[in-house]
Amino acid sequence: MRVAVFSTKRYDRQYLTRANEGRGHELVFLEARLDEGTATLAVGCEAASLFVNDDGSRRVLEALAAGGTRMLALRSAGYNHVDVAAARALGMEVHRVPAYSPHAVAEFTVGMILALDRKYHRAHNRVREGNFSLEGLMGFDLEDRTVGVVGTGAIGRVVAHILTGFGCTVLAHDPAPQEGVPAEYVPLRALLENSDIITLHCPLTPETRHLIDDEALGLMKRGVMLVNTSRGALIDTAAVIEALKDGRVGHLGIDVYEEEGDLFFEDLSDSVIQDDVFTRLLTLPNVLVTGHQAFFTHEALTQIAETTLGNVDAAAAGARSGNEVT
């Protein structure tokens, strides 16, 4: 099968090429992000592979379908960037990577909690400048702290297990509670009110969009730490900036951002960032921002490539992959 692979970087080409050995698919690697203007690059390709910031809206899918594309191979677990109903109407299958390495994201999340708490990033920059003062670097012990985990799928479960090892009390909220999670399931309001640290691990749906808004922030403990390594639009960024300014939020760590599409995965070091909300976040000393890298491990990229091309195998054979988005 001929596959147009959008939004590819060097590492995507490396891992997908390795996973394609013995499969024989023709992979057309495209650095361009998929949108209405680039959809024609997939003409003649039976499949298109999309990453998290590619545009899978109806008009884009119509252009892909007109060019012969009948299958979308997402290189992500989330699929909020794809109009699944439109794909179905166009006769296009949509496959995703439901799990790759939950440990990658979970471990990154805990690392971000530690960095915000103990201010590793600020200390590193000081020492490089010859400043060995400890003023402003005071942290707190994680032991006996209460951590709220919102969403206990594969990643949230691992986060809960790791934090239990630190001696934390873990509260959890999920519409479908799971057995074996070392946490006490509570309503969302109780989690927000009682947690010293809150970490988000849920998908982006119409119901979870701006889950953390001004009302939710008003329920939290003053000085709470908030971490998001899931989907950017779970947080109302403007509301959280106001909460940071008045001290309601003491620490914010985000690996995702609701308007990240024009920013993340690109080198903009020689450009002036035009997003004023994002640049405001970067000025705050108690905010740690990374560029959607929580998934970025060898194990995760290997699994993403293998599952993506396994999904293409199934579509080419007219079989089910088990990873269809319905």
C-alpha cells in the first residue's frame, strides 16, 4: 500500500522505515503538516498517516478521498483532530495507536512534578551562570502529599503506581474506575478540593474540553501544582494564567498546549512567536513548558511505528486491526 506520511521528522522516517522492513509498503515521507493546502500531496496514496497536529477536518478528508485515500493511519492514541463521522461518510477507515509506552508519558509526568517542586530547571540555569544561591529554590517533600490523577487509563495507572512509591496519597477520578489502581476513586470535585498536585491523563472530548476552567480552579487548594501531559485543551489557558498571577495555582507544568498546532515540533528559535498567551506563560517563573515530548522514547517510537504499519497491513488485507476508530 502507498502511504503518505505527513508531519515527518528524521526520527519518524527512521522508525517507520525499520518497521516497514519485510512489509513492502511504499512510504512517502512528507515534512509538511496535513491541511487543505497540502492534502494534494497524497494523491495516488491509498493511505495517509497523520500525527497529532495534522488537520483531519471534513474539507481535508474530502480532498484526501478525492485523491484516492481510503485509510487514515494515525500515529497517536488521540483522534480529536480527525472528523471521524466525515471519514466514515467518505468510506475511509480510521486506525489509531491506542497504546505505545504508557511508561514514557507517566515517567515524564513524574519528572515534571519533581522539576517543578525542586526547581531543577531554574537551578541548572543559575549554576551555568555561576550563581550558587539557594534563594527561591525551596521545594517540598512528596511523601504524604495528596496527588489527584484525573483519568486512570494505561498512563494514569502507571502514574498512580509511581507516586505511591514516593509515599503519596493518590486520589483518582475516571468515569470507568479500574481495578488494581493504587488510588481512592472520588468525584472530580472532591479530587480538585483535596489534592496538592493534580495531573491530567484523560482524552480530549467535548465533555473534557476546558475541564480545568475558572470554576474548577476556584475549587483547588491555594498553591496547587497542576500538570498536563495529555491534551492541551483540557486546560483553559487564559483562566490558568489568571490563577497563576493571583497565587491560586502555585506551579504549572504542561507538555501540551491548546493552540500548539503552529508551535510544537518546529524550530522557531529565529522567529518571533505570535501567540501572546503562550509567550505570557513563558514569562512566569513557576511554569514549566515542554514541547509535546512526553511520549518521546525509543520504546514508544518503536511501538508507534509497528502498530501504525500493522494497521496498514490489516487495511491492505481487508482485515480488522482491532485499532479502528468507530
